[in-house]
Amino acid sequence: MTRQPMNILYIMSDEHQARALGCAGHEIVQTPNLDALAAGGTRFTAAYTPSPICVPARAALATGRPVYETGYWCNGSPYDGQHQGWGHMLQAAGHPVRSIGKLHYRRAEDPTGFDEQVVPMHVVDGVGDILGAVRDELPVRHRTRTLSEGIGAGESGYTRYDRQITAETCRWLSQEAAAQAKPWVLFVSLVCPHFPLIAPEDFFALYPPDAMPAPRDRPEDGIARHPWIEALAGCQIYDRFFTEETRRVAIAAYYGLCSFLDDNIGRILASLEAAGLAGTTRVIYTSDHGDSLGTRGLWGKSTMYEEAAAVPLILAGPDVPAGRERATPVTLTDLHPTFLEGVGLEARDETRSGRSLFDLAAGDEAPDRVAFSEYHAAGAISGAFMIRKGRFKLIHYTGFAPELFDLTADPLERRDLAADPAHAAILADLQGELRARCDSDAVDARAKADQAALVARHGGRAAVVARGSFAGTPAPGEKPVYG
């Protein structure tokens, strides 16, 4: 449908767990600004990333297409504008479209659908993390040890960068936004709470480490992990370097970074209000993926469990239903028609499966709608695919047994129902939904073939493994440290 044209302020964070919000019922995390945004708008409670790692997720966001259609498989295959998306369509219609902050595309010079990129972050050297494309035999990523080092209170390149992004955003809203000739889309991309797990002192102080809960469902507690997850943990060996004490410090720092993020968002929203634009601007908040945060002995993203694959998603604005929660499954690819419809453009496109979130927020629940995600990147011994439909979630691992969870009865995903005869019909239904979207075996083979060619272009497996990788893309002006 066509709705009243308005500006869109789109705020995205990095690695923010869907549950790590006060409005999501978290017992510890303090996010008053995001809570207020949700109270004045609609929060989607079953929102997912198209792929639980930065570069593929952001490419899917940019194009409105799943990863298997575009081939942006991992952090070594960054978006280059070859597959056009909502940004290009906005430009063609004369709508201003700008980014401030992290994009994680190939390079600023590529035609990725922005009139201007302000203080952008892109992949290292236009190449990114080639080690993540090594999947014939998973390497051990020794650089993961840095996650547990230097954690706690302080400043990092990312916190300084987020302050810069926030300042640039507030300046644009106060000085330039009102002068735009047509409704605009401003993509503000903050980095926190992405590691390093170092939170500014005032925010770290909100979360005493001794009061933090220990990570749950660890193998040391007798919890058996799926073989695919065991392979991931053998590659991404983050947890080996932690102690019980430092795990609590890390969790405190992560929560502190969530509150730091919330404070920056509060400053941005205050600037929008002060500029007199709140009545003509719709606001969207989400993240590219979540973080396991020690659950199951895992850190970072890369899995289809809720802590990594689910994302927060809030819509607010003059015509968005207030105080509403929607359980309809959605993903970041639904933002493609959302941006177009939001500024008043026709969003109908039979080649894309997304649906406007404004329509989904205003309409009835659609429990049979399917959310789809996939993963072919660092630590993936084979392709992983997710189908969320209603209360159930299927995780399909190429070459391994699947997992099936009832997220209403078992929100922590502790009871795998895939082998339960009572749930055979549900399993078959969700497997049929997966087959209707793609041939998962063929997608897995294509991803591995593309990645093997990428590795070969960079000197072959031995050279790529010997070079290693870095602990997160450095903020602008900083250099990567390989290991």
C-alpha cells in the first residue's frame, strides 16, 4: 500500500541480542531510550538476521535478497553494489539517502545506493576476512583469544567511533535534514555492543561483575552440543581463554555497551525532536545479529540459536501503532519494501519476498509467515539454515541431523524435538518450507566452491591460514592486527 510520505531515520547497531533490552523483559540491561521508543511504537518479537555475521547480513539488508541469491557468503565477500537494492531505488526517485557510520561493504567508491557516506567503516583493504572462507577443513582461529583480553571499563576504538557517529548524526539532523527537498532516509550505523568488551566507565559501573549471571548451558555443566556446534567451537575457540571471573566481567561490559548504545540513541532522538522533525519522521531500530555471550560455551554470532540469530526490531512514528508487540516472523530483508513504502514509493517487487514492516505492524498477526536465515561463514563446517514459523523453529545443518525447537514452551532452546514422533508433522512442514526456498545441499556446494576460489586467489589455504585474521574490523584510522 501507499502511505503518507515521511522521512526515515534508520538506526542499526552491531551484535545486539534481541533480549538485551528492558522492553524485551531483560532482568538486568538498562535501555530507557529504546524502551521509550518501543512504548511509542511497535516491537517485533520474532525478528531475525538473514545471516548471523556482519557482512552477509548487511548485504542482505542492502539488497532485500537472501544470501543464497547474491553470493555474499562471508566476511570475505563484501557488498559491492552489483546487486541493487532500496538505496538505488531511492536515488532513482530523487530521495536523499545517506549513511553515517559502519557499513561493512567493500569500499566507499562502490555504487551501493548512498548519495554520501559519512565516516564509513568498510572491510579491511576492500577484502575482509578471507580466513572465514576456509571451510574445507576448519582452521583454529587463534586470534579469538583477544576477546577475553583488556575487558572491563574504559574506551576503545569502537566507543570513540560511536561517539563520532552520534555527533555527526546530531549535526546533520539539526543543520541539514530540514532543508532536504524530498523525504529522506538516513542510515545511522553504530558499532556497539560489538566486542571489544570494553564499556565506558559510567556504563560499566551499572553492572557489577559479581552480580552478573554466569553463562548458561555450558558443556562443563553436562550439556551436549550438536556436532555442527562442536565443530564451530573447535574453530572459534573464544571460550578457552576465559575464566569464571572474566566471563562475568565480559558480560558486565557487554551490558554496559548496550546502555552506552542506548544513550547514543537517546541523543540522536533528542536531536530529531529538537529539529522539529519528529512529526514527519518514522524511526526504525534494529541490529545486524546478536551475540551468544558465553551461552553453550560460545561467544560472538555464527549460530541459528536465538541469542545469535534473533535481533531487536522497533518501529515508531506518527502513524505506527503505539505500545504494540508483533509476533509475526520477520527479517532484515523486510526493510527493503519498508524503506520504499515509508517515503511514499511503490514497494511491489515480485523478485523479492519481503513485506513492509509498516503493513505488518498495522495489520493482524501473521503466524504462518516464515522467517529464513542461513550461514556459510567462519566456523561453518557446512551450511546452516533456519526456518521460523509460528512457535517452532527448524535448524537444518547440511550433512547433519536437524534441530527443532518449540520457542513458546522452550524459549531457551534446550529440548530438541527433531527426533520426537509427536512432532514429525511439524518437522516435515518446516523442512518443506526450506525446500520451497532453496536446495540447501546445492547452496552449500555453491558457497564452498565460491569460497575455495576466493581462497585460491589469495594464495591458497596454507597462505591464508598462516596470515590469520584480526579481532574485528578496526575503526576508521586504526590498523588491523593479524594473528
